[in-house]
Amino acid sequence: MSGLRCFSLSPPRGANTLMETSGFSDTQLQVREAISKICSKYPDEYWAAHDESGEYPLELHRDLSKDGWIGIALPEYLGGAGLGISEATMMLHTISESGAGMAGAQSIHANVYATQPVAKFATPEQRQRMLPNLINGTWRACFGVTEPNTGLETLKLRTQAIRSGDTYKISGQKIWISSAQVATKMILLARTTPLEEVQKPSEGLSLFFIDFDRQQPGLELKRIKKMGGRAIDANEVFFDNYTIPADSLIGKEGQGFKIVLHGMNAERCLLAGEALGLGYAALYRASNYAKERVVFGRPIGMNQGIQHPLADAYMHLEAAKLATYHAARLYDQSTTDETVTQAAVGVACNSAKYLAAEAAFTACERSVLSLGGMGYAQEYHVERYLRECFVPRIAPVSREMIMNYVGEKVLGLPRSY
Ligand SMILES: Cc1cc2nc3c(=O)[nH]c(=O)nc-3n(C[C@H](O)[C@H](O)[C@H](O)COP(=O)(O)OP(=O)(O)OC[C@H]3O[C@@H](n4cnc5c(N)ncnc54)[C@H](O)[C@@H]3O)c2cc1C
């Protein structure tokens, strides 16, 4: 350990954190305990080194898949645990909070949520063919939606899948695809009917579960250098007549947008959990530091200028936590209870993602500032958290688009975009 580390900042390991855990179900707490145990094998130094090298955390993925965690919200007959998004959110929250941050959580993130629409809309034969190997860790999947020329206007996406006999030929470009360098499968949203030929832009999109085979002609990747979470690669993906079997199609052709929405609300909950984990981890470090660091003859945490911003950040995290687990509960309830509408689920999941991302940003920024110069040093880890906490503010849907959505759908204001 270098001379920079002059204070002991024991890392939060699940239960050893600031978060109030009362009110969670026994199952959620069991998930938290088991995941904390796995994550305790991966200390801060592991994550700092992987952030520096950009190397994928294969070992964590292996440990989580070995114990069946990737299938936490998938049916037991496929090798999953048959739990819900409430438990999956707790899992990703706990991974992030262990000090692994977004990088640790994102090592399995897409495999947990993007498999939800596959489990729901694929045929029984497809489910058996596609999901058990993802759950047991033999395969890894990436999720391909975003395109360079359409951004958040997902319905305008232009990557085409053109039917040709027993195959589809895919051409187009995706961007920001996480884990594509290590993935062997992709869950892909592409146009099967050109935008000009559909009545509504939400029509004519289809969802595919495809082999992601870099040795096959027509598929190229280019890694994007990025600000944080560098252990997880982000990529531009180029398809040029890349051929896939026709039975890669999930659900009905042209219905892909409706199908993928099923996974998107789940993803918002998971990402909210990841943001919360990061915020609590940062706050834990900042409050420990503020107790120990003495300047002007007293701990800096004795100054209200340090104490109050941290207390305020804690309360915002706790409020966002309630919104997040409320949204996850509604999501799970809506799978069996028709009185919980998809509109209610959508508003709750989007609101939770927004609130958690903002609370995490506040906690991370204030933690860096509370550590003063050491907040800026890699060795204290909070600068890494601050870099990572921008992701839930931007992706998978930005703060601005969530406000547009709530403004229009809840407040009934004119659509602004
Ligand atoms: C680290 C990382 C990992 C990612 N992983 C994946 C992945 O695995 N798979 C995948 O498909 N995608 C992934 N994404 C992409 C992510 O979902 C997009 O970056 C996100 O949806 C934003 O799209 P954009 O970058 O094209 O922004 P743009 O659409 O270009 O928007 C830029 C800015 O303009 C604002 N804006 C645009 N229109 C309006 C409007 N009408 N009103 C107000 N504000 C507006 C937006 O809010 C945003 O702030 C990832 C992104 C990041 C950063």
C-alpha cells in the first residue's frame, strides 16, 4: 500500500454499510448476504486495477454464474432461481455497494434484464436453447439497441434485418454496446419493415437472440475509450449482411418494441439499484474519512459544512431507495396482477431510476469534496465512483427524457419532443 493511504477506510461489505435494511423481505436480505460474501473476494484494489487496465472482471462473472445468480429472475426449470426484479435489484445494488461499483454490476447486468423478454416471449424450444447456457455462465450476452444516428429516438433505429429464406441478413450500426468484446450472444433490436412503410414508428421492429460471432463475415467491433467503468468494454458494432438463422426471432416479427419494453422497465430498476450501491459506498467512505481526518485541531466531520451535505445525501439515498424497491415490487406484482398497469410500472421504474441516479451523483460528488485532495486520488476510490455515477444519469434513458415522459404521461402536459 502506498504512502497515500494514511487512514483506514474499511470497505463496505454488504451488511457493513450505512443503508437502513429494515423493511426488506427475508429473501432480499438473504440475497444481500450471499452476494456480499461473494463480493468480499474482490477488494477495492481489484476494481481499481481493472479500471486502469480495462480488463473484464471474468472472475466475478464466473463466481456469480457458478452459484446461479445470473438467473435470479428467471424460471427454475431453466436453471434460474425463480425470484423477481425486487431480488435482482438487491443483487446488483449489493454488488455495486461492495466497492465493485457500476463496473462490477455491469459485468452481469444485461444478462439479468435482457433475458426477461426472452423468457416471456420466446417459444419453449427457444427458451431451452437460449437461456440455460447464459444462466450457467457458458455464454455471455450483450444488448444492442442504441444507434449513432438516432440516439434516444429509439423508434427511428435503422439497423435492418432482412428475411432471406431461412435466414435474416443484418446490416447497420450500433453504438455503446457494453461487453460486446466478451459476449458470445446479442439480444438485438432491428427493423424488419422500413420506417417509411409502417403506420406507427413503434411497428416494424423485431427482437432477435443471435450468435455474436466475430469470426463470421459481416461483424466488426470498435472499442470506445470512456470515462469510467472501464473494466466493461463499450463498443461500436458494425453489421454488414451478417447472417443469422430465422429462428433467432423472439416473438412475432414487427412486435419487437412492445416485447423489449418488458426488459426496459426491469433494467431501470436494476440500474437504480446499482446507482444506490455506488452512492452508499461513497458516503460510507466519506463519513469514515470525515471522522478520522483532523484539521484545525478537530475531525473535519465536526464542521457542519462537511456533516450536513453528507447527511442530506444520505436522506436522498434513502428516499430513492424507497422509490426503487417500490418500483421493483410493482414490476413483479404486475406479472400476476392485472390491476397493476404497465403505465404505473413505467412511471415508477423511470422515476426510481431518475431519483437514484441523482441521489448517487450527489453522494459521490460530496464524498469527493469531503476527502479534499484525497478525494481526487485514485487510491481512495471515490473519484472512480464519481466517474461511474454519470452512467445511470445518461443511460439507458437520460434524465431529460424521463422528465419529458413524466411531464406528458403523468402531468398531462403537451408533448415537448
Ligand atoms: C457506459 C454506457 C453503456 C451503455 N451500454 C449500452 C448497451 O449495452 N446497449 C445499448 O443499446 N446502449 C447502451 N448505452 C447507450 C445509452 O443507452 C445511450 O447513450 C442513451 O440512451 C442516450 O442516448 P444518446 O447517447 O444517443 O444521447 P442523445 O439521444 O444524442 O441525447 C443527447 C442529450 O440530448 C438530450 N435530449 C435529446 N432529445 C431531447 C429532448 N427532446 N428533450 C430534452 N433533452 C433531449 C438527452 O437527454 C441527452 O442529454 C450505453 C451508454 C453508456 C454511456
